[in-house]
Amino acid sequence: MKSILISGLSAVLLASVGEVGLAAESAEPHSLAAQSKQAQIIQTKQTRTSLSTSIRQEGTLYLDPDASHEYNLRLDRAATVNGLNLPVGSILRGSFEPVDGGLQYVADSVEVADRIYNLNAASETLTDRKDPREASTGAILTDAAIGAAGGAVVGEVLGDIDVFEVLGGAAAGVIVGNTTAPTVVVIESDEPIVLYAR
């Protein structure tokens, strides 16, 4: 009787050990797969080919973030993309495309020594902001003057011109000017634009 009980207990213990072993074996490949995937993501980020470029135009660009704008960029540092050597001065063809928060430059081809090759590269988001031309001191003073004149007119209609009405109108002109200024993406002619090959 004792031997039957002991052998039954041994069978239960062996079955439990087997289940634990199976659980460990099934968990191990899963964690290894997760680690492998994470390593691939990190390696992809580290090996992304970057292209340092700049706009091929004199002066500053003020681009509407809600529209596409075709421009060529000039490669400022030599690079290799998919086995293709790109020397300094290569011309990247593409356009600034609307994305959430601004524009993104997307290149679809590159010109090297009068030959054109396909290319798939894009920049990070170039963020938009209030048009600095509308937020300049001159623009603000103009808005203030218009507001002050409006305050003076109100004072004249009501019977007398109060200095506080004029100042209040000037302040309102500044606030309205800053609020209604359009948003643009500003690209300086010497500003580097980094693209990443995809």
C-alpha cells in the first residue's frame, strides 16, 4: 500500500516538474524574441542613413504649412544610400509636404553628375510658428497705431478723447495683430535640413 502511495506521489511530483519545465521553455523563446525585436529596432535607428542638406535659394522662405511646395535641396556632406555614392553638391528633388505641426521635406529622386536616381528620404517635421514678419516691431507698432486711432475715434464719437481710450485701443491693436498673424514654416538659406533614407 505504501509503495503504491509513494509511486503515485512520485508521478504527481514528476508531472509538476514537467509542467514547470515546459512553462520555462515556452517563456524563454518568447522573451528572446522580444529582446531580438527590440535590438532590431535600436539597430535600425542607429543605421539610418542621414543626408545633410540645405535649400538652394538665397533669402528666407516663409512657407504655408497647409500647402505643398516644390524645392530642390543641395547635399552638404557626401553620403551613401543603398550602394549609391552621393557626392557633395548632389541635387535632391522633392517637396515640402503638409504634416501635423508643420511641413516635412520628402525627396523622391537625386541628381548626380547629370543622372537622376530614385531616392526615398524624408526630414523630421519642420514646425510652424507665427509669421515673424507679422510679429516684428514694425508690424506691432502699425497694429498699435491702428488700434490707437480706433480708440481716438471712439473717444471722439462719445464726446471727448480720453488718453486711456487711446492706450486701450493701441493695446487691443497689438493683441489682435499677434492673434491674427498667420502661421508659416520658416526656412533660412543656410539652415541645415537633415533627411533620413527610408
